[in-house]
Amino acid sequence: MVKKDIEIEVYGAEQICASCVNLPSSKDTCEWLEAALTRKFPEQSFRISYIDMYNPPEKLKQKSFAARMIEEELFYPLVLIEDEIIAEGNVRLKKVVEAMERYGYKMQL
């Protein structure tokens, strides 16, 4: 079992990224990711949250990362696991699953 719950943050905006036309919104991606990861890692807890890059919460870490996204023009949705960028733009479940496995999560088939 995992020693600590990992934190997954999905950064994005209500408006779909111009380079990501025909892809789901950032919020939809967060909801899809949460559902898929809950199925793949049942009874293994993790935290997932959506952060609007134009209106981030008051936490300094999240505010500064949101500012970085805007400044560096990073693609969104952007998935961050324990402060590491895992996916940007077109999020692939396989990459997120691989990252979680590095933290000790065991996929259930």
C-alpha cells in the first residue's frame, strides 16, 4: 500500500486551450481523470483537484504555479503530481498511471 496519499492537481481554464481544439475542457479532464484513476486504483486514496489558472486559490504554491503557466504559455489542462508536470495539453491516462505507480500505487485489473 502507499505510504502517503499523493496530490494530483489539474490546472486549466474554462476556455479550451487554442492548441487543444476538439479536446475536453480542463474541468472535464479532471473529472474524467478522477473517475478513471479511482477505477484503476480502487481502495488506494489520492487527492485530485481542479485549479483555474486565472482564478487560483489563495495557496501561494498554486498561485505561483498558475502565474507560471500564464507567463510561460504552458498548454492546459496540465496535470501536476507532487509538483512534477506529468501531462500538458492532451492528457494521456497511461502517463498519469505510470507516474502513480512510481509512487507505489498498484493498478487493479
